Amino acid sequence: MLKLRAFIKLQEVNSIKFLLWDWQFQELSNWNWCKPVMERILVVDDEADCQTVLAMYLESQGYRVECANSGVEALSIFENAPPDLVISDVMMPEMDGFEFCRRLRTTRLGQLVPFIFLSGQGELESKVEGHSIGADDYLVKPFQSEEILAKVKAQLERSHRIHAEIVRLLQTSSGRAVEPQLVAVLPAPAPLPLTPAEERVFWEVIQGYTNKQISDRLFISPRTVQAHLGSIFSKLQLENRAQLVRFALERGYKPPQT
């Protein structure tokens, strides 16, 4: 049986702890007034050690992590606050990872969330089943920390592109469906309760741009993007980017023409 010692070396664990401490130290002076807005990752694994080490590493890389010990617990967490990405083991009590993935993909909010299996089962049959029921990727233990980070970043970037394309298609569809002479009588969306700077970030997010891309496009620091995004979530009472996109679409908000 593959254990924790087989999937991450001890020196990597020590390095992870140092990175986490160093990141917290750098943020400490600004923490009270500008808490970073981080993408949320749900880690599902019944092995506490594996769960803890993976969570520590992802948090040291700037992600917010929540953990579950089984598919049953993970479904409950997902229903209350859908994460931006899910990483799940396969072999777990109560409900295994395959059944968890199946059920998640039958829900409205769970259809598009990026899903990565991280399992000690490396047989071809297990990988094929994982992909066939809706997983976006399948990573086998032991693994390198850089590899799981690359997988996470790739899936989140893909999710952003999908959201941006959905926004574009819906905007195009709406433009064709409404007669030109009726546009003037349609009620306009309520003004956004945002500052001009926050509103610029709002339009960038609903078009699918990442924090780094927004930083480059608006010529502001990533920390400033995070601060504006945190304020936007608070004012609109939202949890994450997916909810922000739905908010914009359901209320008819469209990016200003440039």
C-alpha cells in the first residue's frame, strides 16, 4: 500500500512548512486591512496526513483549501459553498471518489467545476473509469508537488476560459434575440454598488481574466486586484468567481463597449 512517505519526501514537507510560514510573514503587515482573495480548492481524502500536507502546500501557493474525509462530506460542503476546483482520492469510506464524482456531475453547480483525481490506484482501468465519469485529470501517487500545482493551475485557467466563452455566447445570443427597436424600452440593470476601480475589475473578471491578466491589463498590482475582488465579493454578497459570472448574466450586466 502506498503511504504518505511514498508521495512526498520529508524534506519537501519541511520546505512546505517554511514556505507557508514565509508567506504568512510577508502578508502579516497587510492582513487586517487587505485579506487576499484566494481561489478555493476542496481536498477530499480520508488519510489525514495526506490531506494535511496537500492542504499546506496549496495554501502556501496562495489557494484557500477546505478538506473532507469522504464523498458524503464533500457533497455537503459543495452544496453549501461550491469551490473553484476539487481534488479527490478514490478509495474512501461511506462514498468513494468515483461515486462522489458521478453525483457531483449530476448537479447544476457541479457540472463545470474542475475535478482532479489523486489516487494510489494507478491501474489503467482505474484511470479510464475516472475520466469516463467526468474527471478532468487523474494523478497517481507518488507525485511531485510541482506536478500537482501545474495541474491545478491548468484546470483553473481552463475554467476561466470556459466562463469567458459562456459570457460571450450569451451576449451574442441576447443581441440577436432582441429586436433593435425594443432595446430602448428594456429595463437597465441596477447600478453596481462599486467604486470605479472595483467596477473595472468586475468587468475583467466576468470576461474570464485571471488576477495576473487583470493586473497586466489594468496596470495595477496583483495585491490591488485581490483587494478590489474581496471588496466586490463582500458588497455583492458572493463567494467566488463563478457566482460573480452568474450574477452578471442573470441581471443583464454587460462590459462597456470600448
